Amino acid sequence: MMTSETIIRRPIFLTEKSNILRGQNQVVFEVLRGANKIMIKTAVQKLFNVKVQSVNTMVYRGKDRRMGRGYAKMQNWKKAVVTLAEGENIDFFAESAES
């Protein structure tokens, strides 16, 4: 069963391109390969309490890697670029209010 927690795998914020997109009010996530744009939009809105304007997705092919003497193929993965509404922000490094 797909829940919001399983659809959004992890944020991608350590790359140069994702840092540039943060300035344009966009956030990059690795998402479940079977998730569509509507599922991703509702999951981000539910998890982070923000208004999502649009979602762009792309599927990356897994690379061939050396494993001992042979080769193995890494898994394919899906990336979503989520455009937030004007004035919305997701701060991953904010301290929680619980402490």
C-alpha cells in the first residue's frame, strides 16, 4: 500500500542543480517509481503542509557497476521536481518545536 511516507523516499538537496532550484522555489525528491504526479503532489502537501503548484518527474536508468569480477545493474529510480506555491517553503534543517 502506498502512503505519503513511502511515496517520498528522500529529499535531494546536496547537488548543485537542486541548490539552484531551491532559489526558484522548487524542491527535488527521490520518489517511488510507481508513483504518478498526483500522488507525489498530495504526499508532499500532506507531509510538509505546503501548497504545491506543479510536479515534474523523470526516470533515471540504473548504472552498470563492477561487483567483484562481474557487472551488476543498479536499480532505476525516479526524481520529482516539486514547484511550491508563492510564499511556501520547506526547511529541512529547521529545529523541531518538540525540543
